[in-house]
Amino acid sequence: MAVEIEKSAREILGKLPVDHPDREFIDGLFRATKGYNTRAGLNSEESCGKVNLKTERTRQAQRLIQLGFHRELGLSKKEYLASLSKFGPQPEAFKGRFDIPILVETRIPIERQCKLTGIKYLLEGVDFQDWPKDLQGYRTPDKPYFAWMQDGSKNLNETVQNVRETFKEDERGATIFDAIGLYLAHPEILKHHFINLPGTSVGSGYAPCLSLWYGGLWLHDCWVDGAGPSFGSASCGR
């Protein structure tokens, strides 16, 4: 039954205009029935193999619009939707490694994105930047993009420092901006594990972390040489 409801919700979402009043209800129905394996993170087949990328982009874009991201930029809903990146096909080398497509918004400061999203921002007054030792010099773009990600479940109980040292050539650490996109697309991930963000540096020995504590959602920092079974570093394909 859940599979049938999810299929119907996908089809309806793909046909409704972005500003249709029924989208929020259908989107909620879709999210309520979407499969998630709480023992191993997102199932790769469910997250990309059976997902229509156009529909998934619309679903994620609608969530940003519901939170008022378009108003922050002075855009109408349709203008904002048109300004977001399109999803491209998943590279063959990413399959089984980076299976989660996400929209990432970078035009709005991260502190403001947290406010809109309901995340408690605990990096006030600290210096953070893209990880300066990235081997290919990655820098966060100043315009929206899409990325293929893994949610950190493969790196549970690994330190951020160790994960950074084992990145493949086609891999980069997820940043605080990627984290917002991942959370909005799949908030259920945090019920399984918390997400370290090795693509961003905080001070000299910290990295950001998105976690769920005492009923609150927090973006804070943690030691790069700390590890735990409930924490995993997310990363993106290049």
C-alpha cells in the first residue's frame, strides 16, 4: 500500500504547478511514505534508481519555497524555481557511492538559512571556511547547484580527520550548505545518525556537525579527531 501511495504522490507532484495549493499536502504524503532503511541510511535504489529526477527536483524546490527562500532573494515562486539548478544524470562511477541528489542554495547566508529551516545556529562569532586543504581547491559556488551525495552512514565512528585523508579523486567533503540541502531533502537521516561536514573548517581543529539533541536541531562544531557510532561524515561526488 505504501509503495502504491508513494507512486501516486510522485505522479501528482510531477503534474502540479509549483504554486498549486495542494502541493504541500501531497508533498507531505510523499515524504511520509518514502522508504528509509534506519540501519544503513538511505537505500541507494530508492534514492536514485526509482526516482524521477525532474520530480525530485520539484519536490526539493517546493520545500525551499515553502520555507520562504524565494522571498529572501526578492523573487517570485516561479522565478526562484527557474533560478535553481537542474538535476543531471548520475555518473556511473557514483552509483552505490553517491546516490542522493540534492539542491543546494548558496545565495542566502548560512545563518539565515538555518533560521528559515528551524536549525539552531551555534557558529555565531566563529571563523569558518571551505576546508583549505582540499586537494582540488574546492570553493563553494556563489550560485545554486545540485550535488550527488552520501549521507555519512558509510563513515560512522570515523573521525573527520581520517575521512578527509581517504577522499577519492572524485570526492569532496560535504559543506554546511550541502548539509541544509540534505536535511531538507531527507530529514529522516538524523533519526539514524548525525552528520559531520568535512568540507567546511571551523577554526583550526573543528568541523561543523548537524545533530539532533533534546528535541532540537543544531548546527554546531566538533573536534576533527573525535569519533562516535552515531556520527558520520557526509561527502559529495565531484
